[in-house]
Amino acid sequence: KVTRKSFFGKVSSEIRNFAIKFENSEELTTIDEIKLHLMEMSRKQGLIASTAKIYMIPVGSYSGLPPNLRLNSIPHSTLTRSFVYKGINSALFAAISDPKFSRRMQIRCTIPELNSQMDIYRVGTMLELVREIATDLVDRGNRVK
């Protein structure tokens, strides 16, 4: 869907279908598929910093941070915690699926609720994070102890 805004504020939109064929790949038809393929290509070339820049292009499923993401409120809202959990899960699954990384790894998350050196540390948030990671691992067919 392409949306245009004129100089005077009139918004018009139209739906366009597209398909892009990269060398040695199937036809990519969504923006998310194209972004993932470009990120994979840059990772294979050793341009790790470029993958973050490609991911942050404001098209597809990523559209920046949620508009009501408030990290200053303690305890964090459900939206904020789920945003953090989703980011940790996606990073973890990307690392697990990459054969270059060991299956033994450590996750470091320093939001205020998960930082044990601060006075607002919440064990419940840590337990929620562990539960989210474990259930997502099981959903993807991995073993969890």
C-alpha cells in the first residue's frame, strides 16, 4: 500500500503488487521478506552494522518504537515489557539459528526492572522473561530444561 500526502495535506493511497527476484533465491513479494534477504546478504558479506540500518528502514513490520513506550514509569507497562521480550526473543532465535554461534550463551538486558543493582529490580519481570523465552523455544521445537 502506497500512501501519498500532498502539500496541502490531502492523503491518497493505492495498492501496488510487486515481486523481486534476487540471484539464488525465490521470488520475494513482501517488504519484510526483502528486508530480511538484504540483511542476510549484508551479514554474509561481513557488514554486520549494515543489518541494523536495513532493519530500521521505516517500512514493513518495523515502524520504530511504539508510540506509547514509556521506560520512565516503574513498573513498566505490559506494552513496554512485551516490546522488550519480543526483541530479546528475536535476537535469541537469530543467534540460535546461526551456526557460527555456540548454543551456550548469555542474555544481558539492562532495563531498570531487570538491573539488580537498582532499587526497582523486579523478580517478576525476570520470571516473565524466562517464561516467554522458554515457551517460544518450545513452540519452535527446541528442548528446554
